[in-house]
Amino acid sequence: MIELEGVPELIDPVMVAAFEGWNDAGDAASTAVAHLDREWKGEVFAALDAEDYYDFQVNRPTVWMDGGVRKITWPTTRLSVVRVGGDKPRDLVLVRGIEPSMRWRSFCNELLGFAHELGVELVVILGALLGDTPHTRPVPISGTTSDPDLAQRMDLEETKYEGPTGIVGVLQEACTHAGVPAVSLWAAVPHYVSQPPNPKATLALLNRLEDLIDVRIPLGELPEDARAWQVGVDQLAAEDTEVAEYVQTLEEARDTAELPEASGEAIAREFERYLRRRDGGGPTPPGGHATESGDGTSYLRDNPSGRARPPKPPKAGGGTDDEESSEE
């Protein structure tokens, strides 16, 4: 039985969740929820019992000092609530934690219990995967749902994915079976520069979330951080001709595939976002990861220089020297 003492009655609540680990390439998704929590000064009202869901040899607790007293912080999932002001105020229930090590069905049921008690009308789960996308182009964001009606109403894709999945996929299906509308937003992170942080992917997720739930999200320093990140990757690529050539190949493939997108709905969405921000006033501004094929392996290899290197080009037979695949 979930009892939520001290939580006021919420206004049109939306649950926004992200989990560190396999579903969180470049820490883009968990950083997005952390940004919302920080900007709107979220208040934690619940934490799941770490003993039930985490293997402490995989996700170890940390020891810290508080006024000379040693304390332990256990890896877990916490829930906080924030109120978004404006003409049409609404509340967000933020869920941030680590992908659980076990008992995923119980984990999802517990989160759904909170959603039910709080009257949550929509669950949005953020994720990030490694993909064949150039860092120089806008971050691809895919919005998926298992609900055909929701897909049509919110301009989303009805998910057809088959293969290995993480807690994002499991929680979305649990919501569907429980009759709770649920959406997953995935950012594609360049696999050749997958190290966190990736503020450009975080910014793209927040922009898409803003459109989806019709709220204006304060972005703080994220736009500037995203520009600085891209400049830094540009400089790394310029120092390595192999990486530079590979990035150019990705750019050409991306530009060719998305020529129809250069006009029409994409431009309209960007223009609407610009108008909304202008009218609103104020400042505008571990382990493997999910990849585009489903196996959770990363193309990135550590090397003595510390620079990112792309995968080797395909052999004539269709494989690669490393015989790796990718995932979504």
C-alpha cells in the first residue's frame, strides 16, 4: 500500500522518468531529468527500497561525511514533484535512478502504484542510444508508443522494435498493460563520441519533451554547453583524418536521407518553438548502452590517446573487422 503523505493534490500531472545505465548513452536522459529537478527545485517525496532491486556489487553504495558522521548513500530510484507555472500550471513527477538489477516487474508495478495514487495522466520515459549519427547535425529524437491512438494523436511512431530491451522498454509495456498512456523519447548519441556528458543530446530531449507536454522548460546554460561540446568534438575530429572522413560519410548519409524533412513539418515545429519562447519572455537559454541494432555493444574502443575512433569500414562480405553489431 503506497501512502503519499505531504504531497499536495497535483494539477494535470505527467510522470517523466530516466534511468542510468544501458538506456542512457552519454548520460543524456538522466541528465535531462536532473536538469528539470534542478531548474524547478524538485522536492523528493519517495525513494524505492534499494534492497529490493539493486545488486550492490554492481551498483555500490557510497560513503560520505556529514559533520564528522559517516553516512551511506544507497543506489536507488527517487521520485520528486515540481510545479510548472505559467498560464496553465501543471505538475511533473520526476523519476530518476539506476536501471534495477532484478525484480523488474515489481519495480515497474511500484512506480505504477505511485502514478495511480498521484493521478498521473501520461508517463514519458527518456532514453538515449548509440547510433550512426554525426555530431554536427541535429540530434535525432524518436518518440514511440505502444498505443495506436496515442501515436496518432501525439504524432509518434507506434513501436515495432523486437530484440533486447532495458527498463525503458519494460516500463513502457507495463504502463500499456495497466492502461496508463506512455511514451518513450530516445536520443541518438554518436557512437564514436559516447563518453558523457552529451549536453547536445540532453538539450534535444528537453526540446522534444517541451513540445510533447506543452510546457516551457528553462534551459539555463544547456544551449551554450551544447555549442561548446560540438566545438570540442570538431577539434578532436580535425586532428584525426580517419575520424574526420568517417564523420563526413555520416553527414552525407544523413543529409541524403533527410532531404524531405528540410521542409514542412520540421521547419514548422522549430518556428512554433521559437514563437513560444519569444512570447514567453525570459532567458531561453557505465557499461554498454542501447544501440541502433539491439545488442547493447558500443563501437567505441579505448586507445592510448584518449580520442574517439570510428568502427572500421565494412568488409566486402558485409561484416567488420571487429564483428560488432548495433542496437535500438
